[in-house]
Amino acid sequence: MKESNGAVPQLPDMGHHAVFLRTLKRTAEEIDGFVAREPAYPVWRQLQQQLHALQEWTADGAEPKPEQWRRISIGLIAARELEPTADLAMEDLTARLHELNYYARLCGNPKSMEPPPLQPSPIGLGKAARLLLIAIAGMAIVWLIGAVILRGPEPPATSVGPSLRAGDQLVTLIAAHRPGEASHVSLVLSATNGNSTGRKLTVAKDVVGDMRLLGYDERFVWFFAGGIGAIDLKTRALIGAADLRRVNPELAALPLVDNSDNPLISPAARHPKEERAADMWADSRRYSFGKRLRVRTPDYQREFEIDPATLRAIQAR
């Protein structure tokens, strides 16, 4: 890829055009695999279309037009749909998407790679400016120290509900918070034989509302902490509602039913039929656990089990 002056863009992450092409090929092949495995998930399709467009525009040494570069938004899609990532493999994929997007953005606007012109400082103000910066930095340090002293030590964590046994480990949900603040939620994994100390894994931050362990399905420990979540005890990978929506797109939005006249439902819980669709995965009241995680539809007419091998929702009998 060359700019108008013949220089090859030298970028800190992507390096040069040959590295860009190798990264593009690897990433496009990986996304093609996701599309083959999960053809109904629209995010993979969007990424695939843009990556294939980049390959087409740069094939056989071609040089895309600046407006073609500027049409690339794979970094925005990654930030909006794939982050925060659940494991190192997905983190590596999103990092490459951001690097490719950064390269495309700079090639679409070559002037953005030029350093801004230096503005000469007025004579006699250099020393004064340095003293001012030192004074500001000093005040900031004093303010931070004061804030830490006033805030006090980190609050102790307390267990939330009973622990559960998962194989040879005991899992406890704990939450740490100060009065009036949201909770930071973690799982503590301890060996049932007592041969090792507990390992704490942070699973959610700024949680308000229901928090509880749900169960263990021989692969995942499921919990609700501001949203549905699970941890794979073998890989330590975290999954959440976004993963369930991605694997089960047909259940992403289901209509609510009109129960405003149902005498068996308390008035506070009744609602008329709404035009908007309900999120099946957002309400903690819909979850239960047998041998697997179970979730009910918003109208409570159907119940699904989550297959731990695939995360597919299978209608329970």
C-alpha cells in the first residue's frame, strides 16, 4: 500500500503492508470459520463482508481508494459486539480487528499519520510552565492521598448464599461493597480436600440487584450477578448473556403476553401486551437449575435447557 508520495505507512502495530496482508488473511479465515459454525449470528457476517472487501480491494497489489478505506468499521464492531472478551483467543481476534481497522483508517486519511506541527513557546515562559506543571502534579498527588485516606481500606467481601460443590472444588460467590455503592462480585474456588487455598476470580463489577449461584453442569458454574454468567472450570473462560444471544439468535427477542387481567398474578407484576420484544436472558427470575441451567421465556409458557457443550438452548420436555 503506497501513499501519494510513495512512502509505505509505518504503523506501530501493523508495521507495513506485508504484515497487514498476512494479518488480514489470518483474520478473514478465522471469521469464515465462525460464519460456518454460527451462520445465524449477524456479527460474524458483518465482519466477514468487510474483511473480504479488504481482500478484494488489495488483491494483486491493488491500492484501495481512500473512501474505500474509510468504509471499514471492523474495530467499532469488535468493540461493540465482542468486548469484553471471555478468553485469550477472542482477545487476540479483537486485537487484530482493531489493528486492521487502524491501518485502514490511517490509509484512508494519510494526513492523520503526520505529527502535528510544533508550536513555539513564548520566550520566558518555559520555566514558569514547568513550575506550574510541577505544582499541579503535587496538588494531584496530595488529593489522591487524601482521597485514599478518607475512603479507607478496601471493604471486606462477604459470601452471598450457600456454596456449591463442582467436581473436586467448592465454589463460593462473594461480593464486596460499601454502603450506597454497587458490588464487585467474585467467585472463590477452593479444593474440597483442603490442600490449597481459595483462588478468587472477579466475574462482575458495579452490580446492583440479584446475586446468586445457580448450579454446576459438569462444565460451567452458572451464576447471576447483574446478569447471567458462567465460568468454565477447566479453561477459566467467562461467558455471559451476549454469548447465549449469539448462539441462540432465534431467542434474542420474544414477545410479551397480555396478563393484565390474570387474577393469579399480583397487580404489580401484570402488564399489557407490549409492542417491544422482551430479552429472554435479562431477568433473574426466569432461571432455575436441575442438572443443567434452565431459563423460561418471557411469557413463562416454554422452558429451555442450556447444553453445556454448545450453549444451545434446547426446549425442555
